[in-house]
Amino acid sequence: MLRLVAALAINALALWICNGIFSGVSIHGAWAYIVGALVLAIANAVLKPILALLTLPLIIITLGLFLLVINIAMVALAEWIAPNFSIDGFWTYVGVVVIIWLVNWASWRLIDELEVRRPGDVV
């Protein structure tokens, strides 16, 4: 349960960073961040593996580049469902996907490192 809350917080943080970096991203209000993060978490957990399996030949032919298209679709779904959330332009979508990936990667790396080094452990 704690990892689910962490995933939602990390996705919300990633969306907040994207809103600050890209002028084509417009997210207004805490509710938009919460719903957007929730949709991203559910879509990445449920829809993305199904889409990846169904499009496996395309993923192989494009050497994994088609996964970017799937990730853009996940962000577009979050944009469509979340209120007060819009992204303008293809390259902005690409940038948002890259930033979300980087924030998720760095955050989970930090969390995993902190779980390994618990207080009282000798390093």
C-alpha cells in the first residue's frame, strides 16, 4: 500500500515538474495532479502491458521506439480524463514522457536505496 501511495506521489511530482518546464503543459489545481497521477498509475499497471504485448512485433521492428508511442498514449489518456490538464504538441508529449520516466527512475532508485539502508544497518 505504501508503494502505491509513493507511486501516486512520484507521478504527481513528475506532472508538476512537466508543468513547470514546458509551456505547452497546463495543469491547474491539486485535483488535476491527483487524477492525472492516478490515471497514469492505473494505465501503466494495466493497459501498458496489454498494449506492449499486442504491439510486440512493432516494438521489435522499431527496436523499442514504439514503446514511446505507448507511453504517449498513457499520458494522453491521463490528459483526457483529468480535469484542467492539457498538453499541446507532439514534441511536448515526448518531453513529458521523458521527464516522467526520469523522475520515476530517479525516485524509485532513491527509494530502493533507502530501503536497503535502514537505520541501524552497518554499511
